[in-house]
Amino acid sequence: MKMVTAIIKPFKLDEVREALSTIGVQGITVTEVKGFGRQKGHTELYRGAEYVVDFLPKVKVEAAVPASMLDQVLEAIEKSAQTGKIGDGKIFVSPIEQVIRIRTGESGIDAL
Amino acid sequence: MKKIFMLITLLAVLCGFSAGVSAEDLVVVEEAVTAAVAPAEAAAAEVAAAPVPDKGDTTWMMLSTLLVILMIVPGLSLFYGGLVRAKNMLSVLSQVFGIFALISVLWVIYGYSLAFGDGGSMNWLIGDAAKLFLAGMTGDSTAATFTDGVVIPEFTFVAFQLTFAAITTALIIGGFAERIKFGALMVFSALWFTFSYLPIAHMVWATGGYLFEKGALDFAGGTVVHINAGIAALVGAIVIGKRIGYGKEPMAPHNLPMTMIGASLLWVGWFGFNAGSNLEATGGAALALLNTIVATAAAALTWMASEKLLRGKASMLGIASGAVAGLVAVTPAAGLVGPMGAIALGAVVGPVCLWAVSGLKKALGYDDSLDVFGIHAVGGIIGAIGTGIFVSPALGGVGVDGYTMSGQVMTQATGVLVTVVWSGVVSFVLFKLVDLVMGLRVSEEAEREGLDTSSHGERAYQM
């Protein structure tokens, strides 16, 4: 089991969700986040006061998937979230030790 | 300590009132004696000759009064409110609303009499106590206008002038927004209104006032309102000190659309302020109204263009700030200059005020939170001096008797200087006094938490 965490551009969320459900991912968790990477922030100017805004709004998508689906999932996110410009985001993959479905008590791959 | 101070103030005020009332009684008695002695025919003729207010003028002045109230309670509140951080929104709204209510009451109790009465030997500076509590005033009482034989109901004049006193005092809060104690501000406002607004209004607008007699031109209050308040705000910002984190932490405006709504309400209300200052619904009011459109538009355009040229982007806040600067500059000039003169005045004030709120402010290092000095004092000074230039008939102005440009500009500069010095000194003394007695500034913890919850126990936005 793998946890796929993708940081993407907010306006790409719908496309990513659609691509993931098309390949059979059962569920994702979405969080609005802020961060900085290579994409530069911007400057805001209010009369004489200048503020550099370093942190840009992004969306974090998390999906727990069976290891067998991993490549498909990565490809789906990569294709759907890409614009080709700096700031498209990153995908992180990490192992999952255990999963439990709270309602039934199922665990492991059955709980995904 | 607080209670003792309040008691002393109350006692002093009461003593003043009782003295005033007895003086008033005396005057009434004297009048009665004269009336009894004078022949009945002469009295009858006098009554017949008394001018009657025109219904159009009266309506216009009541409408103008409402417009100026629109400038203050929603207008200035939202203009200022949008510029502060979300945690201080309600404190700004409370301050403006509270000051409006306070000054309204003080104005009819003693303000009007001291501002527009005849102070005898002190008349160059201040009025008298004859009309404390509006004594003797009825619906039939009248106030003079700029035309001989034309009058308006005195109650209308009292109400119109009330709004000027209120907005001037409320303007000051922008200088030290986000860090002042609410109670201290209310006490300061009452004192400042008494010792700075009333004498300056009297000197500029009342017959016999020092600047009035010198021939200083101030159609709707460039010196009385804007320079006066702008200087007080600067002194306040310096005495109270910078906000915690000023220049280090971001303090971006929390809601610029509200600032835009506020600026627009200010613009609309300003027609009452400027065109209403004509006191009659005549061509003079129409000229002031037109000037209040075009000067404002010109200043919004030049601020916008300067931002685009100097910084690459024209901002909404810049356009709105330019408009307010234009309104300030055309205030003393409104009924005195031609429309092209008004445009010139507006065009100049845009870039200068932009410099005042950025370059000048940075160089001097004070934290005038909402740029009351940079826009109202600086814009007011340009307007006051500019009025001396553009009132010239050669430049399309209405002209004044015995006009020479250099002479009038010198007179205008005198008006500016007197106002700057008077307001500066009085404000400094009063801020220090209030600070000593009750403290001006909230605690560091309260400031970080935000004044909405720490001073008012409520929150503007439930998120």
C-alpha cells in the first residue's frame, strides 16, 4: 500500500479528481495549503507599504492506493495536473504500514 | 483615577454651563427692557422687514446635512475600516460612530455658540456663551448666508455645521488606528473638538474671526477640517508610537472593496459638504458641485497614472486614494475656482499625495496608519494655497475684492500656518495630557489580539 501525496495548482483539482476516479481510485483527501517552491511569489503594494507574498495557494491531494496501482495513479496525476509552467507541483510517494476501515474494522488492502 | 478625572471634567463642564446660562438670562432681560422702551411702530416695521428663509435653500441645506452624515457614519467608517486588519475592523467602526455621536451632542450644548457666537474682545479667536444649549433658538431663528437679505433657518445651519465638527474629529483616528484605547480616544476627541476645532472654525468662518478678517479663503473647510485633522493625526501617530511590528509584519488592508464603497460614499457625501457650503441653492452651489466632480476625477487619474508609471501597476486603492485627495484639495476652492482650475488642482494633488504617503512617510518614519496626514494635511495645504491661485479671474476663478495673486497666496499661507501651529500644539498637549491621566495606548497583548475582541468584546467576522 502506498500513500500518494500530490501538491498541485488549485484550478487543476477537478481534472485530477476525474483522472483518478477514471482509473478506479476509491477516494482522495483534499486540503487547501500554501507553500513556496521554485515558482516566485508576488509583491503587493498598498500606497507606500510593500509586502512580498512568498507563499502561494496550492491544493494537496492525498490518495491511499494498492502498490499495484501506483504507476497508473502517478501517470494519471502527472498528466492531468500538468501545464508545463513552473509551479505545477510535486508528487510524493510513501509506504503505508496499516489501514483500517473504521465502520467495519477491516484492515490492510481490504480497507482501501 | 479614571473616576476622579471624569468627576473633575463633569464639574468643570457644569460650572461652565451654569455661568453661561446666567449670562444668557442677563441678555434676555436687557432685550426685554429695550423692546419695552422702543416705540411699538418701529418694532412692527422691523418684524415685517425680517427676511424669510427660501424653501429651496432650506431643503438644499437639510439635504446637504444628510449627505455629510452619509460621509461620516457609513463613508469614512468603511473607507478606514477596509484599510485595517480584520482584527481591528470593529474598533475603527466604533471609533467613528462614537465620535459622531459625541460631537453631535457637544456641538449643540456648547460648540455652536463658541464657534459662531460673537466673542467680544476675544472674537478674533472664539465665540461666546450666549447660545449654550441653543438658548433662545426657535424654528423662526435665522442664520445669514453669503447673500445680503437671504437667510436659512438657524437650526439648519446648526445641524449642517454639526456634521463638519463631527467629521473633522472622526478623521483623526486614522493616524493611530489599531492601537489606541477607546475610552482615551473619546476623552481626547471631546477635548480636541473644544480646543482645536472650535477656535479654528471661529477664526476662519465667523465674522470677526482672525483669518476671516484677514481674507483667508476657505470655502468648505480645507484648513478647518482637513489640515486641522491631518496635523492632529500626525501628532497622535508620533506621540502614541508605531504599531507593533510596523515595517516588519504585513499589515495589508483586510477588505479593499469596503474601502472602495467608503471612498464612493465620501465622494457622494462631499457634494453636501462642498456645494452645501454655499448655504444657498444657487449657481454658486452648482459650481461647487461640478468642481467636486472634476477635481476628484482629475486627482484619481493622476494618482492612477503616477502609480502605473512609477511602479508598473495602477491599483484600486490608488484610484480611491487619489479621489479622496482630490476631494480634500477642492474643499477650500469648491465655490471659488472655475472647473478648469479645479481640474488643475486635482491633477497636482494626486502625485503629491502619492509621494506624501510613500516617499515622505518612509523618510520621516512615522506610522500614520491610514495616511491622514499624507492625504488630508498635505492635500489640504495644496488646496488652500491653490485656492489663492485659481480664484484669480484670469484663471477662471470667481475673484475676490482687491485680488492680487501674491497677496492672496500669502494670506492663504498664513491660514495654513496658523492652523498647522494651533492644531499641532493643542493636539500635542492634549495627547500628552490624556496619556498622563488615563494612558493612550492599549497593552501589547491587546494590540496583538486585536482591538475588536480586546476593547469591544466582539468580532467583525465569524469564520
